[in-house]
Amino acid sequence: TRNALAGAEWCRDYLGIRFEPDNLFFFGGHSRKRALIPVGHTGTEFITKFLAKADELGIPVITNMKAEELLKDKAGRVVGVKATINGTEYTFNAKGGVVLATGGLGANPAMVKKYNPKIDERFKTTDAPGTTGEVLYMAQRAGAELVNMQYIQTYPICDPISGVIELIADARFDGAIMLNQEGKRFVNELETRDNVSAAELAQEGGYAYTILDQKMMDASSTYNGYFTKGYAVQADSYEALAEKLGIDPATFAATMETWNKAVADQKDDAFGRLSFASALDTAPYYAIKVSPGIHHTMGGVKINTNAEVLTAEDQVIPGLYAAGEVTGGVHGANRLGGNAVADIVVFGRIAAQNAAAYIAK
């Protein structure tokens, strides 16, 4: 928390990452608008700027290589990594230490189910294919303690078929609501992601519809893209949209009118939502089908505030650091939206500074 602002300024001033001006965002679980938003609303702005800086500094990025083993010297300090590529083994010697920054385990269904059996085959994942978690066992073999492995966050707004995260999720924070197959709201849409996901799975079919109006479509090329690409159902009235979705028109219309009154009163008696934006009262209206997917794993290797990896006895493993989703304990049982990037940047910088300080000795 103390380093988040400095980390954001470093991203902006050193890496050249562009944040949208004067646009703090209200993510699920927040009590205030507090999240900075990169231009484009995706991770692309971060990835391209980090990679450009690595190229500028002459830092090689090797792909398709698998880390196999952490190497220690006689004193027990981690001094390198054994890795393989296309059947050939390589050894990388580390002067200052090894930093684990491999992400979580969300793309490893067997590992997810092992630690949290409730998150089973029904869940796809929003994660990159490489987030398979094997490095956690590699670290464990080197003495690292794994903590909070059962805490796995799901994201409520994903494609029901592919599991890909839907950028339409941001529409909740702009005023969209979620309805079930009965045409009713069933949750505070701005609750934490795990709570919204659990409520969604409890509905008929385990899915929901995100409802938007034309005002929202006009204000966002991202949202409008869902309709132009054929992902959104459109109709000129609440009743007509309900019929297309196979929902009772009267129930659907009553839900929408109740919500619009809540916006006018700035009070959500049904579910206690705190952020309203504007009423959904401008035709045509749109519905996009969504379901939850595995999104973030809060468990991983145990670290201290120096980003040093710890044993079960809280002893530092010299030369071994970790940052980001590969770590456990930073976010407790459930990560707040926006905090993953802060985690990566803050602890990544701390790990690098400490490794560099060792070299300087």
C-alpha cells in the first residue's frame, strides 16, 4: 500500500505507461473509486511498455523454455536455475538471486481442483495458458512454504464457451445490471468477484445476462463492439428483449423499472449497491450472456516485505525472491480488483532492488 503510488509513477515516468487522465475506477469490492486505468483498458499497454524497456536495456526474453530446478550453493543460497528447451538443458547462474514471477495456477484445472474442489470442470479460465503453477512445486522442493492455496478467485463476466474475460465486465461499474433467466436481479453487481460468481452459479444454468442501454453503447466503442460482432442481443423495448432471451416479459420489465427507480433515488433497497451511474432507460436495449471463470489465485510461495521467499519456519531462503500472483498471503482470501498490477509492480521492484543490493556487496 505504501509503495503503490510510487509504483504507478514509476510505470508512467520510467516505462512510459499511459493512464487515462482523471479516470479513477470503482472495481468490485471497493468503497471508493481508486483504480488507475491504462489506455485501452487492457494489459496491452503494460506488456508492450515493459517489453520495449527490456529491449532498450538489452535484457533477453527467452520463450518456450521451461524452468526445472532451483540451484543452491553449499551455503544454501539460490544461485541459479536449471532449464530445458527442445530437450536441451541449460544452467543460468544468478549473481544477485532468482526472482519467481510466473503468475498463478489458474490454467491448471487439476491443480485448481486439488486445492479448491468447489472450482471444478464447470469453470473455464481467463488466464494465459502458461499459468500452470509448476514453479510452485519447484520452489517447494527448494524449501519454500506454500500458503493460502485454497483461495482461488473467479471472475463473474466471462465468455460461457471459451472462458475469456469479457471487457463488458466494466459495464457494471458504468451502470449495467445482471439478470438471471427469470428476469430478476440476484446480487449486488459490484460485490467482490467471488461473491458475484457464486451467486451467478446458483442461478438457472449457472449464467446471467449483462443488461445495457444505448447510452452505454454510445459512450464506449468496447461495449458497442460486442453488438457489431454479434455477441449482444438487441431489442427496442424491455419486453421485446425479454422475449428474445426466453424470459417472461412482465418480470423483466418490472425488474428494469425497479432498477431505474433505485438509480433515481440513489438507493438500492434490494441488494445495497452503492454506485449507480445512470438509469437504463434509453432504447434500444442489449443483453450479453456471461458466466464465471477462474481469474486469480491468491495462494503461492510465502514471502516477507522484502519479497524474500520463506520456509515453513519463516526462515529466508537466501537468493530466492518472488513477486506477483506466484506469491501467497498478499491479498488474503480474496484480491480486490486492480490490486494485481499493484502487487506485480510493488513487489517486483522490491525483489529487484534487494537482488541488486546483494550484487553491490
